[in-house]
Amino acid sequence: MYERKIPLNLNCGLDLIGEVLYGKWKMRLLWFIEQGNKRPSELQRKIPDASRRVLNMQLKELEGHELITKKIYPVVPPKVEYSLTDFGKTLIPVIGAIGEWGDMNAERLQKVITRDAR
């Protein structure tokens, strides 16, 4: 069983949002689910660099944080679809704003990220 090395600090909004969205693919998962990509295979195609295991873990965490719901259809083979909860939908404008900021500053960000990677 996983045991945290650093205790939770949930005293401010930034700590709370960091706890909920911490994970390389979580914002992208929320964005793609909102865009209509609801099946795990669709999400995997949208984020090919992520392993299926990591995506499943992050989807489970998003579900636990009540940002998405998972519907399992009783068919063979099993069919699963994810959708945003009303609570999860409130994050979409925030994620959009972060994406726009990244687009506006892409050249500068690419420079500093590649410089730091050397």
C-alpha cells in the first residue's frame, strides 16, 4: 500500500488544486473528455506517450476527486466511458486559460525548457 512521504498540506487553494491536478496527464485527460473523447482507447490515442497503466491510474484519481464519472456498459467485450461531472466542468475554463497562456508564451517556454534539459 502506498504511503505518503510528505504530509498533505491543504491550507490554500493552490495546494488543493495541485493535489487534485498533480499528474502529467490529468489536465489533458479532462480536456479530451470534455472534447468528446470518452473511451479509454480514444484517450490513449490522444496521449500516445502515456502508458495505459498511468492513464488508468490518473483516470481513477480524477474519478476519486469527483471530476469525472466512469460508466461501465454490461456488454461483451466490456465498454467503458468517462464523462465530466458538473464539478469537473468548472475546471475546463481554467485549463483553457492555462493552455492559452502556454500558446502565447510557447517560444519563450520552449527555449527555457530545452535550455534547462541540457
